[in-house]
Amino acid sequence: MDRDPRGVGPPRDGDFTVVLFAHEGWKEPVEFLHHCSTKWALFLMSLKSKVETGTGAPDPRDVKIDNWN
């Protein structure tokens, strides 16, 4: 099966995806920064689960870590 040049389609052996993002622009390391950083980690774990198993844990089924949820 020929692969779509945009990378759309079933993965082949050796294929992988790299996701890069930056969480920047904070003037100082306030408590909410730690909340956001942790929630990004949970979001990426949910995305990984969705890709691998078909089931993720998006809001409102995500892990509650503090009172900002």
C-alpha cells in the first residue's frame, strides 16, 4: 500500500512522531505554572493512551490534581 506523502495513513515499521512544545512566557514561577505543567503531562499521557488503545482521558474524565480543575 502506497503511503500518502503527507504522512497520513497506517504507520510502517520504524515510523515515529515527535511532538515538541514550549510552555514559556511566565514572568515568575507561580503555583499555577506548576498546575499547567502537570496538566500538560497528563494531557500527553492521555493522548498516548488514545493513540495506542483508542481510549484517552480528556476533560472531564482527566486526573484532578488541584482546585483549578
